[in-house]
Amino acid sequence: MFPIRDDNPQVDTPIATYTLIALNVVAWTALQGLGFSESLNASICQYGLIPADVFPSAPGASGPRLCPAPIAGWSGIASSMFMHGGWMHIIGNMWFLFVFGGNVEDSMGPVRFAIFYLLCGLCAAAAQIAVDPGSRLPMVGASGAIGGVMGAYIMLYPRVKVHMAIILVIFFWTFRIPAVAMLGYWIVMQLIGGVASLGGSGGGVAFWAHIGGFAGGAALVWLFKDDELLLNHPYHGWNQAADPTDIWNDPKNRQ
């Protein structure tokens, strides 16, 4: 089950969203060799976030390492946001950013949105490090920062419908649900996965980074949103007399 699009029309060209997608694609191409194993493995170690490199005195930080001696260190907090572990990883992340990023950017403007996005990535890294500061496994991906975008979206546009698709072998169908239901389901699944991962030593999904990014975005949006820009979105928030999709489809509300 994944989102196809939302019923939240774009007001301004999402310059920052497109730029962030482009930067991730450039990193995937130029630094990660389009995912070919040798380049991919080297880039993950070189640019990924390894908590044990940030806090070398943390319990467990001195054990056997998957990667050689510390490379990225603290800079991995930033560089890891633009690295990915495979084709499905980057495609999925960039699709979620494309679907939800533009409307959040509409509420902030491109510069404020870019800063907001990076701060959400920092919140994601902080959450993952806090849970396992001695981890020697590299963390990569834009998922935490994009989790922040989703946290902002659920605060700004909870009632806007999101078109979801389900593919089961040869069957394909779509349906619409409110953003609060779709994104609420997503964060609940991250919480379940995060709790289940506590105490584990293996790799996998950085659930706590997703949770930290989402929580950071849900909180930071109140500092970064511009109420004047939100006036262009008459369907934002909860206090609406009609379904947001119906509001937009009414020709009287379209200039």
C-alpha cells in the first residue's frame, strides 16, 4: 500500500522540493554509482552516519566494525540524508517527498522549507543515536527528513484525501483516505517497529530515525509555517465546513 497522489493542488512551484530530489539523485549517481555493490558499499561507509563514530565512548562502540576506521564522523549526520541503500530505497523516499513535500513547502516558502527539511533530518539522526549511541552500523537515507515532512503534512492538511494504491500480484486497486489516517497509520507502524527493534544488534530499518523526524516535523512546522501563505490553501486544518476535495473542486474557490 503506497500513496499515488493527494487532492491538495500545488499553489507555487516547489523549488526546494525539486532541488532536494535532484540532490539525492545526483548523490545516488555520482557518489553511489547507481547502486552497484562496490560503489554502494564504499559510499555507505564513507558518507553514512555511524553512531559509534559520533560517540566513541558509548557502550558497544568499540566492538567489531562493518566499516573501516571512522570516516564521516559528525559530518555523517548531514551526508547520510542524501545516501541510500538501494534502488527501492531511493525511489520510495523520493516519491514520498514528491507527493507530500510540495504542499508543505507551499506553507513555508522554499528557503524556510529547505531549512525545515534539514532540521528534521537532524531530529531523525538524534533519535536514532539516542536509542543506540554505540551502534557500529551505518545509517543512510532521506527517510527521517521526509518523516518530518509527513509530520508537518498531518498537522497542516489532516483532512485532505490521499489516493492509495494496493498491488497484489495481478490485482491493482486504489482508494482515498484522509491524510490523518494514512500518515497516522504510517507513524504507528514505525512505533511498532521501533519498539520491536529495541535491544537488537542487527541492521534493518532505522525506525527511530523515522519517529524522530516525524515528531520533529510535527513540532517545527508551527515555527516555520507562514500563515499568509496558508491562506492560499482554504482546505488546511480541521475547521472546515466541507470535505477539502469538494472545496477545491468548487469553481468558486479557484482563481
